[in-house]
Amino acid sequence: MSENSTSSSTSEPTKKVTTAKVAEPAFGWNTYAERINGRFAMVGFVILLLLELFTHQDLFSWLGLR
């Protein structure tokens, strides 16, 4: 009984599915652009926090809007 179960499982070939890789657009809404925008936003936010920490003024006071 064990012979039949092993022979049937090894007789089935496995199929690999491959897809062609499509080049990402150089501009527009893609994951690369979103990742870069997010990183620049994080850096800008940290710079804003450091500015407020060292000058003891908020952004609007620092820009002269208050």
C-alpha cells in the first residue's frame, strides 16, 4: 500500500509559473516615488522638531506670521 502512494506522488511533474517583469514608470504614482516622498516628509518633520527645540519658537513664529 505504501508503494502506490509514493509512486503516484512522484509521477506528477511540478509546474513553475513565471511572469515577465514589467519595468516601473520613471514618473507618476509608483511605490518608489511614494517611498521617497515619505522619507523626505520624515526628514522635514524631524528638522521642524529640532528647529522648535533649539529656538523655542513654533514654525509660524519662526516664519514671522505671529
